[in-house]
Amino acid sequence: MSFPASRPRRLRRTPAMRRAVAETRVHPAELIQPLFIREGLTEPRPVESMPGVMQHTRDSLRKAVVSAVHAGVGGIMIYGVPATRDESGSGALDPGGILNVALRDVVSEVGDSTVIISDLCLDEFTSHGHCGVLGPDGAVDNDATLELYGQMALAQVDAGAHVLGASGMMDGQVGHVRSVLDAAGDVDTAILAYAAKYASACFGPFRDAVESALEGDRRTYQQDPANAVEALREVRMDIDEGADIVMVKPAGPYLDIVAAVAAESEVPVAAYQVSGEYAMVEAAAARGWIDRERMILETVTSIRRAGATMVATYWAEELAGVLRAGY
């Protein structure tokens, strides 16, 4: 019998050997922890569709951020849930609005020891749940929304955000926000562009977390899941407009997009492992159908392997602890 001279299994024999030849590694500094703060709470409130995720109070948010920083995560992404909403999402522009207050709290607590990313979008603050203001025909008015994004950006910078997460998928949002910041003399605040954000069913649990008032869908401004070339066009536009980082969202169902964007982008590429991805793993693990810890590491590793520089995931702090312990 003739045996092969090349035996790839030699490099898989032990955990130490597998670690030594691993082509893709996940480091805590590459992970971003999304966190929610809910106005008016006196104690943290669990998000039912996202086991282990909380709507925080101001006090518990401070503690959660400190804990994440101690775990070594690279960044924190803050979402505000206001007690009241209106048609224009005015709470997003208010220096006393819950998101801007939370940003100040977090900055005062941890300063520059982590990257603090704000959510630059109106959907959590509008009574209709869309990412922008509506025109007379009931559709989102792209250009009127940009004006509000500019004001929101200034409020978030004033609150101390290091990075503005432009997530609304309005045409020209990055260029408009960059021009507003530059005109105000702010050339240092970075913009994370949600460049390829798909109209995905995976966002469902997130809408529970932010108590979204959305009726209908966002298919007129978020990307069609059938399209890939369009994603590259969006990325090129955002980079040309001044994006410092571009993001693909969701991550897992769109690894081909992550890889294509990473191959073309000259700026860092982020990918967001969204609420539905999280909820599916947690639900299957709760029923004993999968090994939870292995699945978490495997899914995040696959996102990094596809080319993402950084990964936003609700498991960021937990996974950072696993990695530091030497998984």
C-alpha cells in the first residue's frame, strides 16, 4: 500500500500544535461590545429575546463598561432607548437625551482606555421607528435626514464619543457628517460607516432591545440581501466621503460580503454579529443542541477569517475572558 508523504494531520495532533499553526486568531482588542441604556430604569432589565443582554440604567451601564474594559475588549458601542419619542427623533439631538447623557457617563468613567462608539441614527428616537424623518408621502426623506444627522453628530462629539457609528444607510451620510464636523473644527473624530447594512430578518431581537416602534420595513434604504456588487459600491462611496472604518451588517449570513469588502477596502473593516445571530446560538445552546462556547468562538473566528478587522458581538466581554484564559 502506498502512503502519502504529506500528512496535514501532523499539524493537528495536539491543542498546542493547532494553536501554533492557526491561520486566524481572535484577540480581545478586536472585539466591540454593544450595550443598551434605557431612560427611566431603576434597575437593569433583561431583553427577553437576547438571553444575557440587558437594558441598563446609568449606573449599571457604567459598571458594564468598566467590566468590559477590564476584560480587554477593544471598544464599546452605545445605544440609547428614550422614554418618549417624536416624529423627528429630537431626543437624539438633545444634549440631555439619554444617549448623550450615557456617552458623558461612559467617558467620565473610562476616558480613553477603550474606544467609545456612538450610534448615529434616529430609529431609536422616532415615534415611527424609521432611521430618518418622513416626507409627506410617508417615505424617509434622505436629505432632510442628513441635516439631523449633522446636528446629532455635533451633540455626540460634544458628549465625548470617539467614533460616530453612521448606521442609517442614507445616501451621502458620511460626507455630510464629515463636512459638518470639519466645519466645526473637529478633524479628529472618526466615522464608522455602516456601509453594507442589509435589510435582514436577523435584526428582530435588537428591535426588542431598543423597543422599536417600527411598522413596515426598511427595504427602501437598507440593502437587498440578494445584492453583492451594490455593497462594494456603497463601500467605495463611503470611503470616498471620508469614512475611517466601514462595516458589514449582519456578519454571519454575509461572510462573502465581508471577504469582498476586506479585499477592496483600504480602511479597517468591521462586521456586526447581530442580535438574531446571537439569539439563534443561545436558543440552540439552551436546548443542548450545540456546544455554546465552541460555537461562539467558531462564529467569531469565521468573521475574522473572512477579513474583518474588528467584530461587534454581544459576546465580546465573555469571549475576551475565554481568549485571555487561553482557550
